Amino acid sequence: MLHFRACLLAFAVTLATSLSSAEDGGGKIEAKLDTIIQKLDASQGTLNEVARAVKPAPAPSPAAAPAAAATPADAALKSDIENVQLNLNYVWMVATGALVFVMQAGFAMVELGFARAKNSINIIMKNFLDFCISAIVFLFLGFGLMFGTSAGGWIGTDSFWISNHAADDKMWAFWFFQVVFAGTSCTIVSGAMAERTKFVGYLIYAALLAGIVYPLGGHWAWGSFGGAFGVGGEKGWLEAMGFVDFAGSTVVHGCGGACALAGILVVGARHGRFAKDGTPRLIAGHNIPLAALGVFILWFGWFGFNAGSTLVGNGTIGRIAVNTTIAPAAAALSAMISMWFVQGRPDVGITLNGSLGGAVGVTACCANISPASAFIVGLIAGIITTVATIALERMQIDDAVGAVPVHLANGWWGTLSVALFNMDGFDAHKLGVQALGTFSVTLTAFTVCFAIFKLVDKLVGLRASDNEQIDGLDFAEHAANAYPDFQTTEQA
């Protein structure tokens, strides 16, 4: 617009200069030029107003731009991603539950290796049958008591019949993951009472532990966990207080260890384990390499035990797996060194059990501590395993495989470690809640199982006779021999 006006003015000036030389009309021409210039100024003002009116508004900043409305395609994509994550979670629970099931073989191998050859069939039968019984009673009784609608935070009251759920219901993956935990808690007791416990009496105990004792403590600490899978949803009284036992240092291992202590106190020591003056006598295991294989299997299964307890397949499983590696490794070293210091030589049994103690110790706290803290938890767990093993022997308490030091003592330690090594900082109140929780669950389990073992002993008998122990429970209970080409009894 400015260039156009300038051109008009230049033309007008030129025209005025040319015409001003004419003598007969100069004044009139100048008047007409003034009129033209005034009209040009008015036209220029009008053009400027029009230009301002049509000028585009400045582009808004990205921060001020409104969010684009979600399209149906975006909503469908989001739904697909959520479905993939849910299905991944279910696959994760089933896969890690299968790892925990493999731990049954690990427990059997450890017990076989630390026991004498003449009891091998009896040990295999107990470790195999206690899971079979646990699965059945947990289906019809234990699951409902543990995860059903809560009665004041103390016990579940429904979900005893779950067969009416659809084939693709999310509850099935959750049930499977939980039943292998019940089997683990149950089989801990087998090793502690090995080589002198009657088969029928043990099976009765297994049914009662998986059906009642384990679900009771489980409901207190984990009662609301079934809510996300369509059962129950109310918190147990310990959970409501803020008690945390991520994968079961207390709920699984402490419970099993407490029941093991009750069982060995009722059944007594193996024949020949202690002299009349109380001096301990060594009863060597018949296959230490087999026991070592069992420990490796247990450690392998523990990755499912701990990492699977997230119940979701996401990035949190990585650090949990790292902690489940570091703590058992540190515990094996500290257990070996501490026993080396006591008896002047490294001991293979305490080294193997030390690693299991470290795994138990990190089970409750693996999700809320750093790997550096897991190292400390493991170091102390190994020492606890050694000290508790020596203490039981001096008290003439015969634990054939060291189940009480590994599972009970380190179950306590691991549960307290949740508060002691929490990455968010130490909280004295939290430590008190953890102490209350672990001792409540284990004391209840010990008391109830002590009564169960006493009752079983009165009704069907719990302890094998001295002659049966000398001959071996394979012959006395099963009329068989695990190694028919070898002599396996103390009698010719």
C-alpha cells in the first residue's frame, strides 16, 4: 500500500511541474492536485484499517494449546495396551508359580541328602504327598479362609467353592500362585522331623496346616490381596496396621519354621542323636551332592517366589531378582566363615543352609530395599543360621536339616528388615508393627501346631519306635528299599 501511494504522489508532482509552466491555467491545476492528494490520504487510511482487520492472530504457544480430543482409535489403542498388560500379568503369575512348585523338588533333594539312605523313600513320599494334600485342602478350605470376605480382619468367611468362575477368570492365576506357597510352608516341616516321624501322622498334620494354620496367618497379612481378582478384598488386622511381608518371610517361612519347631519338640530327637549325658552325636547325611543340588533348585525357584509376588510383569521384578541373588550369596559366605571360626574348618551343610537363610531373610524386604542393603541382610542371615544351629544342638533339639534356623529365625530377621533397611527411611513405629506381626503369626502357628502334633500323637502315634528307626522308615513304613543294591540299615 505504501509503494502505491508513493507512485501516485510522484506522478502528481511530475504532472504539476509540467503544467505549472503553462501560463493560462496554473492556479486551477494546483487546486485540483491538492484535492487529489487529500483523497489519496483518505483512501490510504481506509486501506490501513482493512489491513488491520484481516491481519492473522499470533500463533498460541504450545503450553497454551488445548489438548486434542481423544479419538476412537486412541481409546482402542489404550484398551489394547491394557489388555496386553493384564494378560502378561496372568502369564507372569502362572510362570513364577511353576517356579515355586519346582521348589518342592528342591526341598525333597535337600532332605534326602542330609538324611540317611534308609529313609529315602519315606522322605520322597512325604514331600510328594504333602503338596498333593495341600492342593486339595487349599482348594476347598484354605483359600476361602485366607482370601474370603473378612470377619473383623481375623479369618475369611466365603469363596470356599470357586468352581463356578468362568474359564478365563483372572482368579485362577491368582489361586495357582497362592497354592504353591501353601505347599512350600507345609513341606518345611518334613525336613525338621525327618527319620523318626510316622507317615500317617505327618499326612494328617499336612492337611491341617494347609487348610487352617497357614491360611490364618495369611489372612492377617495378605487378606485383601484377592480383591483385585474378584474374591474378598478386606484387609486382615495386621495388614490394616501397616504390616508388610512382601513375599512371605513370616507368612510362609516363619509359619513353616514355627510348626517345625513344634513338631520336633513333640516327636523328640532321633534315636542315637544325643548321648545320655546330652552330648550331640553326628548323624551324617548320605548324599551331600544331592543336598547341594536341592539348594540350587530352591535358589532357582526363589526368583519366582520373590519376583512373582509383584503379581504384575513390570520393571520392578528386576531389582527384586537382584536382591534375591545378592542376599543368599552373602549369607552363604558369612555362614561358612562364622562356622569356620567356631570349629576350625568350613562346613558344607552350614554353607548350604546359610544361602537358604539369606533367601528367607530377603523374602519380606526384597521389594523395598537396595542391593547394598540386601548384602547386609544376607551377611547377618548367614550368621543367624550358624548361631541358631549351634544353639538348637546345645539345647538337644534335633532338627535334621536345619529348618528352624533357616526358616523361623531368618523369617523373623527378614520381616524386621523391612523397617530396618527401608529405602524411604527408618521408622520406629514401622519396626514395632513388623515385630508384632512376625511374632503374632509365628507364635500362633507354633501354638496351634503343637496342639495338632500332640493330638495326632495321642490318636494315631507320631514317633516311630527305636527299632523302626534303626531299620529305616523305608522298610518299616513302606516295605521297600531306595537302594536295593546296597546295605542301607544299621543291621546286617
